[in-house]
Amino acid sequence: MKRPLARFDVLDRSTSVAGRYCARLFAQLGAHVCRTAATDDRLLGYGGEAGIAFGKWLDAGKVRSAGSAPSSATVAIVDDGEPTPDDILRLEIGWFFPDGPYSHWLGNDPIVQALAGLAHGFGPAEGPPILARGHAPQIVAGTTAFIAALAGLIGRMRGASIDSAAVSIFEAACCFSEPNAVSYAHFGHMGSRLGINRFIPTYPCSIYPAANGWLGVTCLTPAQWGALADMIGKPELAHDGRFATTLDRLDHADAIDAILRPAFADRDAIEAAEEGQARRIPMAAVPDLADLPAIPHWRDRRSFDANGAPTLPFLLDWDAATSHLPAIGSNDPPLAGIRVVDFTMGWAGPLSTRTLADLGADVIKIESDARPDWWRGWERPEPGAAVEAAPVFSVVNRGKRGVVLDLKTPEGLVQAEALVRRADIVIDNFAPGILAKLGLDQHRLRQLRPGVVIVSMGAFGATGPWSGFRAYGSTVEQASGIPTINGAEDMPPALQHIAYGDPVAGLYAAVAALVGLAAREEKGGCTADLAQVETLFQVAADAIIARRVTGAALPRTASKRSTLAPCGCFAAAGDDQWVAVACHDEDTWHALCLFTGRADWILDHDLASPEGRSRRSDEIEAMLARVIAGHDPEAISAALQAAGIPAAPVHSIEALVEDPQLQQAGYWVALERSHLGRHVAGAAPFRFDGTRPYADRPAPLLGEHQDAILGGVSQSRTLA
């Protein structure tokens, strides 16, 4: 059967992980990808043979060529400034956009983690912050670039004049921090680092030793805390005033840990997680990466290939109800005239539909009076200001229109069906089966709108033995196994974020929706069964592959790397102020030696490789600590960068909205909204022909567009 993107020919000229991963997505989805760039992959990921194997994974499905571009190429993926053939879509991926003070800075994954607010909250309370392992910023940027490129191709198919797309890796990585950065800045809150597996506002949100591994536990609601108390045989804890709310529990985290550690120490991790899930508690075993491919749930979903490497994070099914996408004007955005019915809540789902709104789609957000989006408030909020004043909700729902429906009533179901009849895409992130119980299963959706693209994005997917598992973004990270590679050896597996899985899953849901749309003319409507946990296998691919290649547990070395040295965070002037430094090649190492007055190190054979520098990291880091101490983090970072050394201030979460690069490049946009007033939100981290698209409509008030969209619809079948 013809694969969904078989109509496209892609030229991969990129040397970055981001560009190569973007091209990998095209190849895995059926495009013909010709790779012309050559790279030395021995310093990728965990280095050596593992790095080479990761490079092969990035390039799987591509055709190698040292010659010119194929004449049929439709898109070329390039690094900064590289020329491309005429008449094809040019996709350029760089660390920073060219209109800001960082435009000439050197970038790498640790530096972007520091700038994007990812590192500051991760690590021991007393510091230093930890730079997480892997290439997550580039994988996320590659995914974002795929979204921009495929949307650009869809727009060109429909008549839009789009010659180029560009993506900033820094801005793409801001997806992890944007909602909380805006919320903290809006209310004047300060970011904090509370220690390993402790994040505002949720506790427990941690990982505990079990008899045969590790167990992840997250409790946000009172019902979840009460169920956990009952599960461990201590129901009285549900009524203990110390633990009444999530913030109360965070204040008493040591006491909770002292209760939960012995409660799970003798339990089988998977059995305990399954019991917790049966009690509606978001729990998950935290697996060794080597065990992932053999876990029945992931085996059933074909989440890994025969070599144990991650496959695509969604399953696609087609209905053969083909139809053409309507033509648009040359200046229209790529998804102009495309309607999205949005049954999503929280972060992951709304980010996916916001991305589609940025591309020009008309997104109709559906909520109910009884159950509005829970990002308006953790529990059932009161009407009025309390339900409308959450910046986190406003950030991920800008650009949409909103209606209120009660799908449990006949009238509400009829109204929803009327919306689906006019929809091109339907997305939900409910637990699998919820829409079906409400009368809108896949069969009914396809009856209502043949050719519709359906994206379901349950945490563990819609199929498989764990499909009904409940999860937050922390549960998704726990179940992915990523915490087992982060932190230090004397720490439990370490979460790096309160909800790391959410933004990653949101981006891949947008990917799935665009793939379905792009192939509708040839393959018909599409159902994409996405598992949020699987999206993190993409982020962890270098580690998953290294675990298989080396056959040994991967070392947990905090910020230190054997392939990137020196690499770490160093105290600067001021309370909890830090600077990240990460030298990714010999040129940057030599520049550091000259800047610090240690030119003799350039001739030191023991320091001539990253591995050698890693072995003497204590000596090098002590020197760096002396150089950076007492300096303003912004000023010393700029001085180091001017000398050719990758460095950056370690931004706290609220500082992100003041970042001069993001401000000058136009990433932050100002919106006005009732009850919230003037606030900022992040725009799309990509540009078409030099112009950044973003949907400038503020997030909808609850039911704000009821009349405009539904009018008098009750038993009728029409709507505006």
C-alpha cells in the first residue's frame, strides 16, 4: 500500500540532529529522502559505536548520494545559510533566529536547555542545576521543523505561495517552559529548585524503589490522594490536614516519602502500577531502557523495530474516503479553511490544536459547563474570573474559538455531530473509550464526516493492555524510562520536569494530523492512535540505542558527558544564578583554554579528547568555577560566547519572558483578554518566508462563541 507521504521528495543536506531527525520523519512516513551530507557520528549521543548507531537510526530509510539534488525534490532541509535549488521549499534549521543578540552564538543541546528554562528547576535544591542527557532540544526542533515543512507543502499543494520555512531550535525548546513562564511572570512568582523529583504544584510526583525496579507515583486531586492512602493501607492519611492539598503535600514531602518508600519497597513495580491504575491513580513502572521493547504493551503496539529502536509514535489507519483539499489564495496560511474540532484539555492536546491554529486552521474548542478544561483550575472552578484567569490555559488555547456542549444530553450530542460534519480534523486526549461512550466512536465520526482525520492521544495509546492507564505528563516521563538516565548515581531516577511528556506529545499530535491531511487526497481519512509515552521514546532514542549497543546500564553523571567536555553549570554573581558551559568540539575547547589563560592545556595530550577531558573534569570545572564566580551571568555568558565558547545563563522559568533574543525575534506576543487582562504568549517557533505566523485571537472565554458557531442549532443539522 502506498505510504502517506510518498508523493514528496526530500533533500537532506543537514548535519544537525534536528535536521536529520526531521528528514527521518519524512522517510519513515514514505517520502523519498536523499541525503547528501556526510557526518562523523562518533560524538553523537553516548558516543563511539553507540553514537554511530544513533546516526544510522537518524538516517534510516534515506538514500545516500554525494551528487546533486534529485530533480523532483519538493523540500530541502539545510543548516543555517546553505543554498538550495530553486523552486523547492527551503527548510532551514538553526540554533537562533538572526534578529537578536544570540544570532551569532554557538549552540548545542545543553546550552539551549539552560536558556529555555529546562535546567534551572532540575537538580539538588542547593545546586548546581543539572543539564539533562540527550538531544531533546534538537529532536523537538526536528519535529517542529517537520510540522512547518509539511504544512508548507500542504499550503503549496493548495495554491499558497510559500518558498521557505525556518525553525529556531531555542524557540522550539521553549515549548517545555512557555505556559509556566508566562504564568509566573504574570503573577510575579519566582521559579525554584526544590530537589530531585519535587516540583510545584504537585506531590507526590516522584519515583520510589520497588522490589524489582522503580515505581512512579503522581497525585494531584484529593480523590487520587485518598485512593493512594487506601492502597497502602493508611486511609487515615486522606484526612490528615498536613496532606490536604497538593501544595500542603509538597510542604511535607519528606514525611510523604517516609511513608511511601517502605509501602512499595517489597512490591513488584508493574503489579503495583497496575493496582494503582485500577484505583484511578496515575502510576507507572519506571523501566530500564533495555526492557522497553519486551514490555507486552509496547510489543503489541509495535513501538520498537527488530533492533529494539523506536518506531513512529503513532499507528495510522485509513478509510479510503478520498477528497481534495480546497484551494486557497497565494497569501493564505497553509491550513486556511481547515476546521478542527478540539476535544482536548490540559497541555498536550491544546498545544497540538494551537499549533494547527497557528497554521491557519479554524479550531473549535469544546468544553462543558460541568467539566471545563482543567487547566482553567485543578478542581471545578467557579464561574467568572476564577475560571478565566489562568495564564497557562490562555497560552495553549489562543487562536481558538470556544463552545460549551454537554455530550451527555441529546441536544449536546446533536450539536457535536453538527460540528463534526463540517470538520476536517477531530482531536481528543480523553482516556481511550470516553468519546465512544458519549456516542462519538470512530465509526460514528466517519459516518458523520467521511475522510475526516481523527487523532486520539491517550497517554498509553488507544490499543494495548495499558491503554486505559491514567497519566499526567510526569507519568508519561516515568513510563518512558528517561528518568533512569538522568541525575547522578546516588539519586533515584530523576524527573527533569513537572510534565515533560505534555509538550512533546502535543507536537506529535500535530504531526499526525498534518500527515492525515496531506494524504487525504490519495488514502482517504485517517485515524491516528498516538501514545504520549511513545513520543518520549523519540526523545530518548540515543539512550535506548546506546543501552542496546553497550549492553550495560548507562552511567548517570549529572551534567558531565564523555562526548561533550567540559559540560556543567557554574555559580555566578547573585543568589541561585548560574552559567552553563558546554564545549562540543576541539575549536570550542581551544577557545576556552585561551580565554581562561590555560593555553598549555591545548598541548596536553591527556586533554586532547572529550573522554580525556571528562576524566579530568574536576580540575577543569574548578578552573571554570573560579572564572565565572562573581560575574553577572548574562555578561560573562556574552563574553564567553564572543570568545567562541558555548555558554549561556541558566534561566529561571520566569526569566524566560525577559530573554532579549526571544523579545527581539518576536517570539513573545501580547494579547488582551477579559478577566486576565494584558498577557503574553509564545508565538509559533517557525517562520514562512521570514514571517512568523501566529493566531492572534486570545483564548476563548468559556462558551464565548456559542451563538456565532452553533446559533440556534438543537435538532437541526446546520451551523455557521
